[in-house]
Amino acid sequence: MNSRQRILLVDDNPENLEVLSARLRALGYGTTVVFDGLQAIESVRRSTPDVIVLDVMMPEMNGFQVCRAIREIGVTVPIVMLTSKADPADRFWAKQCGASVFLSKPVDPVVVVRQIALLLGDA
């Protein structure tokens, strides 16, 4: 794994971010952590990450809106969407807005890291 590969983690739950960020950093990935959709969009505008991990349920802007906004500014990196919602339609909406992968919470951080590695060709 390449430490130059950067992962943007977007979730309004600091505990989720801390666990996932620590695991990714331990494997050599660089991480940027933000707590809402507006911060995510600004972060992507400043510097495009290699992968984005995006929670669906967030205040102000939900993950679908953030994903769509990121795609509209021309960013094509893989987006892994995470949600605790059980609605099967969410998979459809995730694909519609441009997500690469959709995982339902609770999800083991190992599964998320493995998915990131697969997307980056590190698996």
C-alpha cells in the first residue's frame, strides 16, 4: 500500500471516523477526516483523494447529495457509501448518484479497508 494514497472519510460520528482512520493509517494510507457534506465537498475541491468513504445519514446534506455534488464537479474517484438504513432502494440511489460501492452498517472496519484496497488495486 502506498502512503501517498489518500482516503477521505466523511461521517458525522467521530467514533466511526477514528476507528476507520486509525486502521487505514496503520496500513500506510493517508487519511483526511471531515464531519459533514459541506466539509467533504470543500476538501475534495482543495485536493482530490484516491477514495472517498461517505456516510449516508448526515445532517445538512445527506451522503447521496454529497456524492452527486462531488460527481458534478468532475471528481471520478471511487466512493464507498455506508448507511445504517435498511431500505433496499438506497442501493439504487447510491448507484444513481455515482457511488462505486454500497455497504450497510454495522460493517466491520476490516471489510471497509478491504473494499478500499480492492478499489485501489492493493488487494
